[in-house]
Amino acid sequence: KQDEMCKTGQFPGLRNDLILRAARGQHTERAPVWIMRQAGRYLPEFRKLRESHDFFTCCRTPSLACEITLQPIRRYSGLLDAAIIFSDILVVPQAMGLEVEMLPQKGPHFPDPLETPKDMDRLHKKIDVNKELGYVYEAITMTRKELAGEVPLIGFCGAPWTLMAYMIEGGGSKGFEKAKRWLFDYPEESKVLLQKIADVCADFLVGQVKAGAQMVQVFDSWAGELSPANFRTFSLPYLRSIASTVNERLACSSTACVPMIIFAKGALGHSLPEISRAGYDVVALDWTVEPAVARRVVDLATPGSAAKISKGAADNEAAHRIALQGNMDPSVLYASKEAIEKEVERMLRSKKGGFGGEGAYIANLGHGITPGVDPENLKAYLKAIHRISREINSE
Ligand code: CP3
């Protein structure tokens, strides 16, 4: 059944594969760039569409999700090197049986969050991900066709710990006390829940790739809430589980593997070596890490792959150099265009502690773009990345 859904053969050829090459550890003529939350509330065209459509209706209606995904691609024509499918990480808890609504001004809200491990009985026993989240696959297939090979399409899911945190807190939280209490009081039950979420996430990512996603990112937005020990006990094993399951399952169904990105926000300061060995092709950095330091730490932690500062490694090369992604503080986009350019210089130039020109690098922010940003400032950021990275990468 899943093989019937494999649509990879029927899509138009890709005209810009810069991000796929960088993700495979290769040198590129300039740094590819995309932006977390590039389709979102900072765009007037998104806000306009949201006036007449509820948030999860947008997620569940393939034509709307496709339209929103394409909005930034159109506006920043030629400046973005990837599209990311419009959806939300919270569609997974919905598929597992929890109700989630998006409240205006407040964000996500679970009317009946999990309170004690007994509440795990309320989750579906067996989850047919292809049925529950088939609307995401449809949106991906439709968008991939609409993109007509202009840029690759990224799929995504939330990480088990971040999703568990929402499922217990019932929404955003300052201290995550309820979710963390589970880790201390019910460690074994927490692990059962985390593995259950990881299994759904792996299924979901496999389905997204079969539907046409050319790269996928796992968002562990709340990784930084955990101590180093708890990150390694309650987050990292499940991130590894997702990467290995996705790659095995794709190989078994003769579907080409796609690059996988891990974004463990706030955990890089203590666990960058472990994260770089978790089975992902790309490690996304937040802005609290100095790029040149991260580059060195990741190369040291992954010696087999770092040796291949590969200018021409085969596309499916197993042990390529781990690529980095990031990592500008999103708040820089509130500043003047001159300040934005200056910060891009700092992020890219190796003599300023930046990523340098060796490739294996994807430019992005260190977290999602925020609603108050002027879209023209994002344009200045994208243009600066193009201009400066082309210069540095040819030096
Ligand atoms: O990156 C993209 O453009 C793709 C779409 C995308 C959305 N959410 C759309 C969205 C992605 C990748 C996400 C991931 C997501 N969702 C994360 C992980 C990334 C991160 O920022 O840490 C998280 C934690 C969520 C949960 C979530 N969804 C929150 C906390 C909120 C409300 C606050 C906010 O930042 O906007 C959402 C809503 C949401 N998801 C919006 C969008 C465009 C805005 C909601 C609206 O239109 O009212």
C-alpha cells in the first residue's frame, strides 16, 4: 500500500539542488538558505488568508497548505533555496488522539492534556498514520508538483520530548514543570510515551518522503529545557530512533533516503558531539553557539565523516561530512539593513568565528522568524547571505 503511494518518480526535475548538496557535506558555490517559519505571520499574504481560515483548517486543506507554502517562494523569488511544507508539529498529538486548537494571540491549546500516566489510555492504541495524516501527504505531493522543481520541498515533525511537553502542559509553558515532573516521577512511563511518539514520527516522516518531501527536519524546540543528563536520557535516544528507523524503512521500500536535519534548540552547548552522532546529515544550530567552534566540535566528534571535506562525494555517500545549519539570532531582523549585513558577515566569515567557505553549510536563523519582522528586512538578510557567501565560498 505504501509503495503505491511512492510518487517520487512522477515529479518534475529539480533545477536547484544546492541545499541537497550542502546537506550531503559538499562544497557549494554559495550557501543555500531557507528560514524556519518562512511561511507565517510576518507575511501580510499569510495574515490575509488566515482572516478567513482557521489555523488547522489551513493545515488540513492541501490546496491551502500548498498556497501558504508557496507564498514566501513567490515573494522571495530566487532568494530561497527550499520550501517547507506548511503544517504544524502538533498534528502528531492530534493523530495520537488528543484534541489541539490554535487560540488567537495565545497559540496552541489542548483542552484535555495528559495529567498522569493513566491518561495514556486515552491515546489511540494503534495509529494508522497514513490515514490520520494523509492530508499532509496530499499537501506535500500537490506542493511538490506546483514547485515544478524550482527548489526542494522540506517535510518535518516535532521531536518526541517537545511533543510530550505539549501533550502534558497543554500548550506553551514557561518552566515545563508538569512535563518535567513526569520525567522524575514516572521515568519508565515517560519512556513508553516517548517511544510511542517516536514511532509515529518515524512513520510520518517515511510517509512524507514517499509523498515527495526531499529533505526532513526534526524540531526539538524545547530540548534546552532539559539538563544534560535528562536530554541524553529522555530526548537523544528517541531522536536516534527516528533517524535510524526512517533510513531503514526507506531503504527497505527502495525509496531513496533524503537528508535529515536535527534541530535540538538549547542543547548544543552541552551535547553537540552526541547530537552530531545521532544519525542525522545536518545539525541545526541556535544562536548561542559560535559557528567556527561548532564546526570544529562536530568534525572532531565525527572523524570518519570530517575527513571528507568532499568536493565531489557521491550523492548517496554514507559517511559524508556532517553539515551545519543556522544560526542568526532571529531578533537581528528587527535591526537596520546595515546591522543585518554586519551580522551576516560575522556569521559567515571564518576570521570572525563564522561558518567559513568550505561548504557543508545551510544558512538559516537560529530559530523561527517572529511575527513582527518587516518582510523587507528578511529580503535584506537573504540577499546578504547570497552576496557574502558567494564571495567566501570562491576564495
Ligand atoms: O516553517 C514553516 O514555515 C513551516 C510551518 C511550521 C509552522 N509551525 C506553522 C505555524 C512549522 C515548521 C512549525 C513548527 C512548530 N510548531 C514548532 C517547532 C518550531 C519552533 O518554532 O520551535 C513549534 C514549537 C510549534 C507549535 C506552535 N505552532 C506554536 C508554539 C505556535 C504559536 C506561536 C507561534 O510561534 O506562532 C504555533 C502556530 C503556528 N504554526 C503558526 C504558524 C505559521 C502561527 C499561527 C497562526 O497563524 O495563528
